[in-house]
Amino acid sequence: MDQKFYLSEKNVLALITGSTTELKELNAGTTDAAKEKHVPVWEVKDGKVYVKVGDIAHPMTPEHLIEWAAVKTDKGLYFRFLKAGDPPAAVFTLVDESVEEVYAYCNLHGLWKA
């Protein structure tokens, strides 16, 4: 099952349970923006998932940035929140888990999935 994310008054939610009547579903990669700067690129090495956003580094300014990256595994969903000035990258440590999907959220161009 694909992970679903929703937007409510500029808050992004990953729905576990509950009603979605007041929420707008986010669909990955539907915004007209440069894919080479938004699609997460990832690799697993020594029990860690290394995620970078884009083949070309995404801007990380207060006005335009990747707010978070997420990794969905067979056991859960993990987030790393980023801020202006950070590199557009994150590292996740996994224990006996398999990566299913990787996401990144741009404050201007929405949700992206690898």
C-alpha cells in the first residue's frame, strides 16, 4: 500500500488512522517543477539509508527548501526534518528493515517520491 500524505493549513500529515474529510491528499511528483532537483536519490550502505534530494542540489533558503525527507520501510515510516542552510540530505539508520519508498517535501513544489 502506498503511503498517503495530506495537507491541512500548510501542515503536512502522514495519515495512520482517522478521517480525511478536512484534508487534501498530496500526490507525489504532480507539481510542474524540475525533477532533477526534487526527486530523492537514495542508497543503503552498512545499515543506513543515505538520502539526497535531487541529482542537482536543491536550494535550502528560507524561501525555498526541502522541509523533510521520509523513508517508508516494511516496519515503519521515518522522518528527518531539515531547515534553511542544511544540505538537502538525510541519513536514516535501519535495523533488519527493507526500504519500500523514499519521499521529500519541498515547501514550494510539494511532495516527491523515489
